[in-house]
Amino acid sequence: MNLTYCSWVENEFKTINFGDSRLTTRFKYIVTEFMKKAQLNISSIFDSWSSIKGCYRFFDNKKVTSEVILNEHINSTISRINQDNSTVCILHDTTYIDYNKRKKTENLDYLGKAPKAEKANRGLILHNSLAINESGIPIGLVNQIFTERKEIKPGIRKIKAHLIHKQSVKEKESYRWIEAINNFAQLKCSNKKVVHITDREGDFYELYKACSELKENFLIRATHNRSINKRKRRELPTKNLFDHFHSLIPEKRIIIDIQVNSETKYRQAELSISFDKFTLPPPPSRTINKDGKELYNIELWGIMIKEECPPTNEEALEWLLITNIPILNVNEAIEKMKWYTLRWKIELFHKILKSGCLVESAQLRTRAKLIKYITIKSIIAWRIFWLTINLRNSKYADCSIVLTEVEQEILFKRFNQGKKYQKPPSLEQVYIWIAKLGGYIGRNTDPPPGMISIWRGWTRLMNMVQDYKIICG
């Protein structure tokens, strides 16, 4: 099956229906052109005024909703998840899309926590749930939520914290994490090897409780040194979470490569691993009137991953991971650690969305239009992510699964003085060539190409293909 952008659009959105066949045709055309020129805005993607106007009218049409677009992609994602035999990780994270310079756009949300509302940036708060398999290949989005923040409550931090404790979880912004799990639980996913992964923002009692009730597996990095192993919620604590796990004797020590934000990108770390079972009681601030009667202790497992001797001037790595999946031996604990190392990939996805697809440069003036635009661009960002990982991992595969014959020929001639190729080059070679179009030098001592050079190279290749078709017909 050919997986180039034209056939991909047809396969991904084969049953999409806006109630008007002309809208469906326009939508597929827009997605195809967006994929070719992901880094450009609408006026630069299309060559004619009629096409530009048609695109703006599409986003203005009330029959077109972000729910219809996203649900079609989610259905395709679930189909891919059900066909995957490995463990599928659902990565949850929130990103902030800044439209502070768009003064005429109404109904935007506050992005910052500035004491004075007029100083806070405006934009959209986007919470994504990205499915990815154990090999690191992104499967697709399974949920997308735009959280509203129409006001910033004034006051010092202690007073604001006191007000938050008086709210039920459904009144808090953090409810988006539970909503994302609820939405996924309603999908027809037959793959039982699914685990939800969040960073420290997902470390709160109600999320653990919701996952347990929905029978959804989770792996969450802890941030609060909360009391544990209490029989009753109001009794005095005898053990705290981090204190308990710091006191455990390591079960094993392993050496792994970890990603760091420096010129070296990766470094080796010797990690000690310990694990234990514990009981998480409801926080004392929870009440029956505010949070309901079902406030019970939750049985969980914790994995302490700690770097005891970090390199000079490097911060020691320390993760305390919490899961509801039973851990019976150290190998199972190491497996969960490897799952959590995939979490940073959703940050790469958001980088592609904002820096590669440039959603913050959108020239649309209403919240509703921006949401439709971001939904489409999110699917494009996933596709670029998928393309990059496949180019990197499938070294010896035929490049026909990614490029059309015309694209193969143009790319081959570009790097072979105009010679005509006899057989399709490998994906490994195509990966390097596309990266070089994006600015990658490719010296023997250079690390493998990154995301930025790939998406820049892809955009340049699509421009070359378009020019070829115009000139040669």
C-alpha cells in the first residue's frame, strides 16, 4: 500500500462527512496542500486567490467542525492501535499556543499566571493525547481538549491555594486530565495493552481514582511527598511517599542513555532501581460534600529511579513513577521505566506543531476558526512525526512507502548530478537527502538528522515537486 500524502489523506479520512460532498472534497485538498507546505501559512500555501478564498471560506463554514475532523482521525488511530501487538502508550500533555499579538481576535484564554490580567499573554490552551507504540512510532491522536481560562484570580499564592481546595475537581483546570482518560475509555479500543503516561502535572488523587474506576492502566511521575499507607484519611501520617522510596535498598543498577538539553543531546547515566507497593489515601482536604462519598484508599505501585553519581555540573536524574500495574520483579520495573522514557516524544510532537507547522502564525480572527485550523495542523504534525520516525527506523525498506515515483526521481537527480535512477533508493538514503535539503551537512562525525532539518527538507522537496509539475506538466 502506498502511504504517500495523497493516498494517506484518502485512507485517513475515507468516511468523513460534512453533509456536503463539496466540503469533503475541499477538506481533502486543503489537508493535502497543508502536508506539502507545512511551514507556510494559508496565503503562501495556495497559488491562486480563488484557492486562498476557498480555504478561508472552509474554516468559516458552520458545517465544518473540529469534532468531525478529529473524530475521523481518532477512528483511524484506534484502528491502528487495535492492529498493534505491542504495548501502546497514550502520552498526555498540555501546550500553550500564543496569539498575544492578535489583538482583534476575541475569546482567547489567558496563558500565563501574571498578577495583572492585562500583562498575561492570550492564546489557546491545548491538551493532547498521543498514542505511540513501544518502538517509538507515533500512531495518532486519541483526544484533544481546548481548556478555557477566561480570568486570572488575583491574590497571593497561599490565598489562591486555599480557594482551589474549596473547589471540586470538575471545577478545576486539572479536570482536563481526567476528561482525556474518560474520552479514551469510551472509544472502541480492543487492544488491552494500553497505558496512560503523564508528567508530574497528572499527580493528583482524582486522576488515580478515575483510572482505577475505568480500569485504565497508568504510569505517572510523582511530585508530591504525600502521606501513604494510612488506614483512615484523617489519621496522622506515619510514612511519606518520597521518604519511603528513598529508604528502599536498590534492586538493580543499570546504565542507559538519557536525553539532555545540551550540545551532546545524550549522556550515559547509571541508575539504581527499587520498587514497592503502597496505599494512597484521599487527601485530607477532600470532603463528602465537595468530592462525593466514594473516597477510598487506592493500592498502587511505585518505582524509584535514581542517579546517585551524576557527571560534574549535571543534575542528577530522579524519577518516582506511580502505576496501578502490579510489579512483581525488577524486570517489570525496568519495563515501566522504558515506557516513561517515551513521554518526551509528545513534547517533540508539540515542537513540530508550533515550530514546524507554525500554528501561532495563523491568520484567522476567531477562536472557532483557530480551533479548526489547529485540529488539522495537529494531524499534519502527527503525520510529519510519523514520517520522520519511519525514515529513521526503516533503513533498508523501499522508499516507495513514503515517496511517489516523481518525488523519488527528483530527489535522486538532485543529489546525483541529474542521473536517472535504476531502482528506488533505500529509506536510509532518502532520509539523509531530505535532511540535507533542510540544512543538514551530513559529515561523518555529525549525529543523525533531527526533526527540524527533516521538516524543512520535506517542505523544500514538495516545492521542487510542484515546480516540476508546473514546468513539465
